[in-house]
Amino acid sequence: MLKPQSGKEPLPGRVLALLGLFAFLLFLPGRASTPPFDRDEPRYMEATAQMLESGNFVDVRFQDKPRYLQPAGIYWLEAAAVAASGTLPDRAVWPYRVPSLLAMSASVMLTAWMGSVLFGAPAGVAAAVMFMVSVLVTAESRMGTIDSCLLLTVLLAQVAVLRALLDCDRQKSTVWQTPVLFWAAIGCGLMLKGPVILIPSLATPLAMAWVDRNFILWRRLRPSWGWLISLAILLPWCVAIGVVSHGEFFRNAVGTNFLGKVSSGQQAHGLPPGYHVLVFLIAFWPGSFFVAATLPAIWKNRTTQAVKYLLCWILPHWLVFEAIATKLPHYVLPTYPAIAILTAGMLVRGAPVWNEWPKAIWARVLLGVYGIAWLLVGLALSVAGPVLLWKVEHVVSPAALILAAGCLPLIALAAALIWKSELRKALLTSAACAALLYVGLFLVVVPRLHSIWLAPRLADLVNTYRPCSQTEVASVSFSEPSLVFLLGGKVKLVGAQQAATMMLNNRACAVALVDDHDKEQFLSALGDARSKVVSHGTVSGLNYSNGHHLNISLYALSAE
């Protein structure tokens, strides 16, 4: 049985700093050159921009509609980054993504520290590498949304739990700073995404209490008074928004948004249990195979303190989000550090995976099939860049081809090492492949996918023509929030009839963005004025949010 490594010296600060810096540099490419990802990210961006413009830091709004989905914490963080950069008038995207960049880089460092405390320094480094190169982590770190910052609060709470657990093992008292960290992290998490933080943070010590049949760990976290710290962080804003919204925020955020996701699939994301297990193959790639390969070792060592703690972190959260109706890959992101640590802890033991795996043929076939699927995912990701550029833009990119040529041998080498049961070398090889892949993807491929970036090109078209300083813009056929953000919120997402009415009421300063499919309805609504309609340019491309190919023209009425 694996001996718990609690009490080992954690990784030194300089190593943690180097890992954080490496993660920062890995997550950095593409942050400024990639336009806003529809649909959630530009909603956060526009609401943050409006918060800064209005000076109202309580009542979050998207255009003229209240955004009562979660507390204001993420908007405050993004507002601070934008204000510090001085880029608000320019609507630059990169400052809104700074909190996610810093939070995910810090999460890598905390993952390394926890892994080193539980299983030793090599496991800490391996866990950090496995975590930082996973597909979902590298995607979330580049988005100006909540989840990276929420993950950091989850990890801070788990650091406190781990410190209390180590105190239990050493039979020493827990200093007051530990419960303060735990409840303060929960309070910050509540300010980011409401009750979601409670699932991983409270479930872990309570699950440990249930497994061990005692509440000593829970008592060390001082729940008798600790909750007051969380309340002190959350309550001022809750009172303010309750007064401003007349209670509507709580009815919508808790009743509709939070509880609604539990009972029904929102926004076409209703899926059956098992979804997160299936998606894990891609979302945690390249670490997903190594997780599967170490499952027998995890089961064998399930009663050791380190493994038991990590399972109590992973399983309750995972089961809750498999059970609720609404499912998105990032819902189980708070378990990824624990999964990485647990897997790394098994890998550092060095036992060949085939010796550890059950002798039953069906079990070995199952792992083999999973390994083949893992390999196919790696091959698909490696060639995704040149294939996307060819399919979407009809261009052959030498840089993208060189990128694929660099990734494919690494994938093949990793597969060969897996076959030889040299999993630690295979992990490092596949991680190097993933790092090369992501940097190239965001530097070479994504910025060149012009056809899917409709919003920046439409915004440029509007800004190039603009007949007046206070031009009224109506968008009939493209209603994605990225356009709203890039046009400074000064666009109305309306139907053809309303757009025609706007132009008739403001002939000199109103323009409309209309797709070919809506053109006839729009012209008919203009009546006799249709003869004065002038096109000032056309933008064609794919709306990746719904798969529609669009051919949008900018129309205005001539002065004659």
C-alpha cells in the first residue's frame, strides 16, 4: 500500500514560482489577438465595461437589461484590470482576460504545492504539468469568464482543508489562520458564482467525516464562527443588490439560474448522467489516459489518507454535476487539480501499468480501447490547425503544417512509451506535445480563422462608414454579444421591421446590418424609401455559435 506522504517538505518557493511563470507563459499566447468568444465571454466584457462607464458597481447590466445570474465579483476583478490598463475606450479584449490568466497560473502553483505535500516533490511537479496542459484548463485560462477565478477560490479552501488534515496526522493544533483562509475563500467564491463554491469546499471535509466516522477535521475548520467570515464578505453586496433590484436578483439568480440548472437543461445543455465521464477524454487530454491507467492503483490505495482525501474532494462534486440536468465541461473543473495530484501520486511509484491493471481480459481490452481513443484525440488535435485553415479559409499554412509536423512525432513517441509501460516518460512527452500544440494554435491558427470572426469585421465595417458621431446601428441578422461589446454597446439587436423603422426615423444617422436572407423583408418594411437604400460593404462568414453561414451588408439611406 502507498504510504501517505503528509509531512514531506513542500516544493520550495522558487520551484513553485518557476511553475507559475511557465504556466503564465503557456496561457499567454492569443490573449490579445483572439476576439471575444461568443457567447458568455463578451457578456461579461460588456457588462464590465458598462459598470466602468456608469460607475454603478452594484447593479450589473448588459445594455439595458439587468444581468441577474451571479454576484458581481468577476465584474469587479475585470473592471480593476481594465481600469489599470486604461483601455476602456478602445474595447481591447486582453484586460478582461487578465484575472483568468493570473488565477489559473496561481492554481497551477497551488496544485504543485498540494501534490508535493501529499506525495512528494516529483508528484507535485507532475501534477502541475498534467493540470496546466489539459485542454479545458488551457481554454478556460484564456477566457474572461468566472471559472478560472472560481477554481482558485476552491483551491485556496482546499489548501486550508489539507493544512488541517496534516495537523490531524501530526496531532498538533490548527492555527486560527487556517479556518480564516477556508471561510474567506468560500466567501470570495460566493461573490463569484454563488452557492457553487459550497459543493467542493464543504463536501470534502464532510465526506471525510462520513468516511472516518468522526468530525475532527470539520471541527478544526471552526464552523461555529467561520461562516461569519464568509457572510461578512458576501452580505454587503447582497444587501445592496437586494435593495436596488427589489429582490429580483435573488429570484432570478437562485430560483431561475441556479435551481433551474438542477431541474432542467438550460440553453440546450440538458444531457444525461455520464456526460462528464465521456467528455473527460478530451477535456483532460493528455492526462486522461494516465488517469484511467492508474485507477487500479487508486483503488488499491483508497484507504490511505492522501488518496482518501482526494477522493472525498473529487467524487461528491463529480456526482452532483453528473446528476444535475444542465451539463457543460467546465462544471467539473474544480476536480481537475485533485485528479492531477492523485494520478501523479500513483505515477511516481513507478509500477508498470500493465502489472497493476486487472488480469481480466475485459479490463485490459477496455484500457486498450481507451488508449486508442486517447491516441486518436491527440492525432486529431495535432492536425486540427492546418485542417481548420484549409476547411474554413481554404488556405494552406506552412506554419500550421510545421506545427503539426512537430506534434505528430511526439504523439507517436508517447504512444510507444505507453506501450512499453513507461508512463512517466509518456506523460512528459505528451505534455510537451500539448504545450507546442496550444502555443501554435493560438499564435498561428486561431487569429487566421477570419471567416468565423464575424463580429470584429462587422464592427470595423460600421466604424469605417459611420455617417454621424452618434450613429444608430441596428443588427438584424447577427445578434451575438461580441458585436455589442466591440461596438461599445451602441447597437440594437432588432428584427427587420424595427431596423427599417429606425432608419426611417433617423435617415441621416441610422444604419442596419442585414443578411441576404432578411434583405427582402427589410426592404419591404422600408416602403417607398427602399429605392434610396445604399450598401456600404458586405461581410461574409460563419456564425460558429449556431452554424449559420451569413452574408451581411451594411445599409444606409442616401441623402438624395
